[in-house]
Amino acid sequence: MTNDICNAPVALTRPAALRSWNAMIRAFLAHKPETPQHLGDTLAAAPDFAMGHAARGLFSLMMGRAELWQVAEDARTAAHEAARNTQISPREKGWLDALDHWLADSPTGAIAALEGILDHWPQDTLSAKASHGIRFILGDASGMRRSVERVLPAHAADHPLRGYLLGCHAFTLEETGEYAAAERAGREGLVLAPDDAWGLHAIAHVHDMRNEADAGIALIEDFRSAWEGSNNFRYHVWWHKALLHLHRGELDVALALYDSQIRADKTDDYRDIANATSLLMRLELDGVDVGQRWDELGALAQNRIDDGCIVFADLHYQLALAGAGKGRAAQEMADRFARDARQSGDMAARVADPGLCALAGLTAFAEGRYGHAFENLSAARPKMQSIGGSHAQRDVFERMTIDAGLRAGHFHATEQILLDRLALRDGHADRFAESRFDQLSRMRRIPAQ
């Protein structure tokens, strides 16, 4: 038994295996595309490394793709077989337990297992980041913050991975409304970990929420080294840049970024689909004709109707189906939601509430039934955070709710949603808010027919 770069125990005795494992940890924290290669090298050098197999399983589930569920099952089998043949630490056993829980439809159980590890090894940045990632999928912003803050004292100045944990802290501070503190933590983290794409993006969130378009664009352009070498997460950073250009009214720049960067690779990764669909919808709500761009997304989403891994992903697939005019496929998604809502488990509960109402609202909006859209999207609002993602990502649904309310004439209720949205941003009104407040004022002056 030896310690890895987190100063936490692993059952690796060969130097080559430990080097690959440590390289994997750094790559995972920095969202690097080399992460699976380093993990593969680790398992090639140490095929009986139970925690390595468990990591492969958990990382597969984080991808939110139905076909990777079997990969995770196979990884679990290999992990338990390895655990029977080697001596493992409670830390490594915790990773096996986490995988078992998630495969039993309990990502909350997976989080509990990882937090149990942190009770004993709070310096374990890898387990902290994994817990952070799963909580993000479940929309647990306050839990993310509690988790990071309880292990921060164990990541002192001499901890080699402190910068990455500060990036996680920055994101949790932003998602819980502490914008100034989030920016400070993020910038401190970038000094220690200049390749921390997650920390960089946390500061971009701050600038988005405070309507600081110029500062946000400058940040992204000045810290390219933090994100240009990342995996498809770099497309998400380009997405943030596009949103900041929308704040400045530069709709043509945002659309150009869509073509040149955000959809540079026509993947069906749900995170890439979310970037694309939410940007196109924002542009359409601002009156931009996006042409045939929905067609490509709709064709990909049509193959993901039965995934059912993450509600956040499914709702963005539904945006793509609606945008591409694939009514039959959209109905198939609704039918699958109705079936899943009757099941048990963490995700099934989120499908039932708020998923069913949110999906119905998106469908009604696409069909021009704005009263029904507003009714359903409004009903979903109280629990929308539970579908996962960030405030910035879920804002597309908030914008659609507001526009549905305006179009359906629900002025008082829509005004309250606009005020709630403004409060979330500490009173910083962005271009969208200003235009909708103005529209609301004008519509109220029109005599009733």
C-alpha cells in the first residue's frame, strides 16, 4: 500500500502504475482528454487495481449515456474481482461502494460513499472532485459547497492540487450567490493550477450573473491556457463566451461562435447538445433566424430518446427535437418520461417532478400554446435546480417561461419571475431582463380587446 498525489492510500506498488494514476488524477481535475488514456495505462500496469476499475465505472456513468451503463457494470465486476484478490484500503472500498450505489439508481448513495472517504482522507482531491461532479449532476449546489469547504483546510498551501479544489470552491460560491468570493477563489486557484478549466469557467459564471460582459470576454481570452487544451469542456467555455456576447447585443458574433467553435465537432455528447440547443433557443427568443441548424441536433437527439440517464440531458434533447420539428420523436420522449416517472430511484423522482411538467412546457412552447407552456414551465420552476446543471444553463428554461408568460398575457406572474431572476443576479439586469421588463410595460399599456 502506498499514497498517491492526494496523499491518500492506493494498492499500487509498481512505480509505472502509480505515475499513470497520478497523471490520471491531474488530467481528471483539469478536464483533459488524456484522462482515459492515463487510466487505461494504470490498469494495464496493474490489472488488479480495484479502485482503477471503480473509477472507470464512475467516470462512465458521469457521461450520461445509456450505452456506457454496461461499461460501468463491467467495470464493477472487474473491481469486485480485483478486490477479492488484493488488499484494498477503506478509501478504495468507498469507490467500489459508490459505483454499486449509482448502478442501483442511487447517485445520492454514491455521493455518501465518497463523502465517507473524505471523513478519513479530507486531502483526497480526487474523491472530492468526484463527489462535486455527481452533486452537480443532481443540482445540489449547497451540498457541493459544504463538501468542498469541509476539506479545504486539508488542502493547505503545500497541497499539490489545492488550485483545483479552489476552482471547485469558486463554482460552489457562484452557484450559491457569493459572487465576489467566487471570483477571488477562482483567480487564486488559477495561479496555482493554470490549466484548471473548471475554475476559469466558474469566474466566467460570475461575470455572466453580474452582467459583466467585457470582463468575462477578457477573462476567457486572457486565460486560454486554462481551457484550450481541455476535452469537450472547451466547447462549454466557448458557449460562455457566446452568452457574454449576447449580453452586449452581438448576436451575429454569438451565432458565428456556434458555427466555428461550439459545434466544431458534431458530437451527441449531452453537454455539447446542451450548449448548442440552449444557445440556439436564446438566439431565437431574440428574433434571430438560425436557419437549418436545428436539423443536425434533432437527428442526434432522436437517437437519445431512450437514454433516460440525466433529466437535464433529456430536456435539451427535447429542445433539439422541437427545434427540428420532430413531433413524433418528441411524443416518444414524453411517453418515455411517463414510464420513467413511475419507477423508483433518484433520476425517476426527478423525471416525475419537475421533468414531466418541464417537458410538457417545452412541447407546448414549440407548438405555440403559450398558455399551456407557461402553466407547465411555471409548475416545474420550484424544482428545476434538481435536474442539474448551473444557473446559467438552466436560464434558457427561465427565459422560455418568461416569454411564454408574456405571450399568454400572464403579466403579474411573469413580472414576479423576472424579479426573481433579477434577485438571483444581485440586481444586475442583463439585456434580456431589460428588454422583457420594457416589453411587459408596453403590453400593460395596450387596452384589453
